[in-house]
Amino acid sequence: MRTCCGSQTILKNSSQLPRLSVIRASSSSVPSGPQRNHAKSIRRVTPAAVSAPDGLVVQQVAAESRADVKVEENCAMLERVAVLSDAERPSTAVSTGRVTLESPEELASTSEHRVLVGSAMLLLAGIGAQGLAGIHNSLEGACVCAAVAAAYVLADFGTGVYHWSVDNYGSGATPIVGDQIAAFQGHHQRPWTITQRQFANNLHKVFKPFIPFAAAWLAASSTLHFAPVANCFMSTFLFLVCMSQQFHAWGHMKKSELPKPVLALQEAGLLISRRAHGAHHKAPFEGNYCIVSGLWNEALDQQGSDQGFFRKLERFVAARTGVEPRCWYEPKYEIEEMQE
């Protein structure tokens, strides 16, 4: 058991300390700034410390009052994440044998989530309905079918580019998409929680930014009478891009957990499967970004070659802006699943 006393962190009964089962420090990257302090707080309880004699002081903290608060925060964080024994794991364990670090309230859909997702879907449905209403002959119908097919193919490409961008650039403070960036980074650390989120909870952050655009498009189409091809393409493309987050969630589920129609679409290669998407979840998360069908992944990644689409794009961005993508470096920490 570990206790925090004033300016010292003390190990007691070190032979009884639970094993570290959540956080593994990467040996190939060195944190800096606030992250370096965070890394130090994680490293206070290590296998070496566990083998230390009872009552040994393993970390001396500065004697200021602020340091005491910092120590208490570190202790609380370690108790919650880093040193959970079988007996100390949270009571929110689910039947899959995984332990979630989010509370049930964080995973449930709220009224606001449902309104956001429902509003966006209604707007997109309105755009699609205008497109279908504008079909007057078989040629126009064939063109609309081709537009829908093109939207499906390009939506997979679009999700790949967007997924790559939020995985590698920006932060939770980035305007408009900051919440999504933070969510994707958290997903890399706790990939299983996406399967525990309710439908609107999982999708509202993706649908929300598209609501103003969809409303503006619908209003303009009602006035200017856009071609059926344009309306059907846009409604299908935006719907698939937004729904890709749910396709993504299904791509993390076991076959036994999936609705039969979804499983059939995955097996037909029309939706991203668990096996196909699993290739993305290998640090440093540098490929397999497309999450509608995964159709584009092989062509874009070029088997991890430096000549792949995203590697070239990253070098271009770095040369023009000096900003390097996160996937050029191993993550500082990898939070792994805890099995019961």
C-alpha cells in the first residue's frame, strides 16, 4: 500500500503492492514540460520501487504548500489508474471482461446528444429528399445512383484524411474540432470504450460541426434548386462521414456483439471490420486511417512505405509549417486494457 504524507511518498508493505497493469512507459520518447512532470509522477511506482524495503522514502517532493497538493493529485491519479489490483478495480466492469475508466454517465446519451444527432440527420435527409424529388427520367436516376456510389467511395477517403489529421495535429484546445481531437487521442489509450458508448453519445461530436453547413446547403438548395446529383451526393457523403464513427465502433466489436445486417456488410467488405481496423491500433498509429469501408487504406499506406500518401503529406506539412505529426514518434505512454 502507498500513502502520501506531507512532502514524502512512502511505500508500505511493498511486497504486497499490486502489479502495474495499465500504464507502460515508452522507452523511445522523452516527455517535456508539463508532460515530463506527469511522466515523473507515473514513474514513482515502478517494479524497482516495489522491491524496495518497507518504509523506504522513494520520492522527495519540494516542501512548499503547492507541492503537497501536487503529491495528493498524483496519489489520486495513481490509485485510479496505475496500480489497480484485482480487488481494487472499479465496480464498472462490464460483461466483456474489460474495465472502463469512464463512468456510466459519460457513456450514456443525453437529450442534447440526441437533439444534435437527430437535427443533423433530418437536415441531411431533407437534402437527399430534394435530390430524389428532382429526378424526372431514367438518365437522371442513373446519374444519382452514380453520385451515391461516388459519395460512398470518397467518404472512405475523406474519413481517412480527417482521421489522420486529428490523430496527428492539434489538441483539445483547437477551435471547432478540439473535442474530437481529444476523443481520438483518448480512444488510442482506451480503445474498448467506444463499444460501450450509446449511439448519440458516440456520434454527437461528429455530427455537430456539420449542422450549420447542412442547414445552409438545404436553404440554398430550396432557393436555387440544386441538381439532384449534387443533393444526393452531398447528403450521402456527409451522412457516411458522420456515421463513420459508428462504423468505427462496430469495427471494435466482436461478431457476436454486432447486429446481423452490420456483420453481413462487414463480411462483404462494405463496412470496416474489426480485423481491418485493428491494424490501425498499433503505436504510433501511422496508417489504416479510413473507417467507412477501409477501401483506400492499402493504396494510401503503401504498406508503410515512406512514399505513402500520408507520409508525403506529413513531410509537406512539416516543411511548410515546422509542425511534425504525432505518428513520427512513439507515444509517451500506452494505456492497455485490463483483463479480469
